Amino acid sequence: MSAIVDDDARVERIATGFRFTEGPVWDKRNDCFLFSDVRTHIIHRWSEADGVSTFREHSNGANGNTFDPQGRLITCEPRKSLRRNEDGTFESEGDDPMAGARCVTRTEHDGRIVPLATHFDGGRFSSPNDVVCLANGDVIFTDPAFGLRHADGSVTPRETPFNGVYRVGTDGSVSVVAGDIETPNGLVVTDDGSRILIADTRHHVVRAYPLDGTDASGRGRIFADLTYEGSAGHPDGMKLDVEGNLYIAAGTDEGIWVYDRDGVLLGFIAIPERPANCAWGDPDWQTLYVTAQTSVYRVRLNVSGQAMNPGTPS
């Protein structure tokens, strides 16, 4: 692991006081970092000069974020924003309790929020979770059922027949990338665009599928098994570096799990809190930013991250 991270590398907490941080992404155009606080429905902005500020309120439980090639923010919005009443109860913001939720959106440069994908074959998505954008502008996102279960134990019925991974073309078309994963979560695409790696959280594995423009259901294989000396990771957000190593936030005390390009466990990057996601940042793309429960951390590495928009598959 010394080729990846120094033994004495400093893990710095850059922000804290949140309820559950997710969706980390570096904004190269504005030299700042964005991340979601899922449970407060806020997307935050952090910069070295200004610290933390609010980027967007009422974000519908915003989870995964990325940027498209034009520098517009793409966001997974799994559930309607709630308003807390004086008696401690919650109710939906606005007249329609589901308006704006269970979709993937794009934030335009003028601040307008445009829905990119809301339905597949007439059914509303369950709870879009994490997202990547390809070099040609196509968007790929995971849609588990996590957000359909509510704090009071009730469950909103699913409108699509499976927990899917979907691709949104630049023409607005929506197609299935894979539909045979029980709990699809984080995802990455290889540099050449030939494969997609998808976290299957409940089964403690990352699965690899061909990415060839067709439904790859049934053609996946286990790329990485997140079990180690009695610990079982729940793979969530993931990123690749320029050498093809995979960094996985798995919600465990070990921190970030690191695997080589063949799926062999190399070791761990210790984080003070259990991490949920990670992203590359800084101008040289050599700092790993980690969202972990109540805080956000960063650590300098000896390797650079994969380009934000990987290669476009045929």
C-alpha cells in the first residue's frame, strides 16, 4: 500500500456536524468540493478559502453527484424533501408529496434544475442512488429500493420490476444496464468504457459487467469480495485511480478498502468514521475526499484518480 498512500499520511477532517454525508464530487471549474447531507436534504459546498456553505436546499434527499462534460451537476434525488414541524413530525415540502423525488436531475449553469430521468417503462424509479457520467454525456445510475422504506416502517410500493442500473442517453432514452443485482449502489466505469463495476451492498461484493450498450443481466461476475478476517464490508461509493485500483467506502471501521485491477485486496486507508463514499479532488487530482457519517475527510495519495468522465463505450 506504500505505493498508494504513505504510512504516515495525514487524514484531515475538513468539515463536520452533519447527519449523513454522501455524494462527494470535486468541482474543477470552481475549485471547490460538493457533497450531500442526505437526511437534511442539503447539498453543501466546501472550499479551502471559504469553508462550508449551502449549495442547494430542498434537494430531495440528494445522494450521488457527478458532473457532465459541460460542467453541469448531475444528482440522484431519491425522496421528497421534508419539512420539520414544531411538534417534531415531518411533512413533504410543497403540494405534491412526491414531486421532484425518485429521479435524476441536472443543475444548469443558471441554477435551473432539470429532470433527466423519472420513469422506466411507465414506472417511477425507486430511489436513484449513485451516478457516473461518460465522456459522451450518457448518464448511468443505480436504483435500489433503499428510499422506499420509511422511518415509521411503511414501504412505498415499487413501480419498476427490479432494482436496476440504468443508462440515460443524451437523447433522453433510458435503457437497462443490469437488472439482476439485489442492492445496486456505487458504480465506476473502466477507462476504456468496456466494463462497469457495481456495488451489491447486501451481498458484500462488487460485480463486474460488460458495458456494450445492451442489457448485461446474467453476464456479471464477482470482481471483489468484501470479507476480511471476520469483517464484512457493505460496498457503497467507489472510485478508480489511473492505475485501475478500486477504492471502496464500505461502512466499516477499516476505512477505505483498496483493491488492485484484478480484484485482489491491497489494504485499507484508515478513516476516523465509517465512510459512505469517496471522490478525487484538488487540481492535481491526487487527494481522496471521503464522506463519512457526520464528517468529511481528505487524504493525499501517491497516485492520481481516474478522469471524472471515463471512456465512452460503443
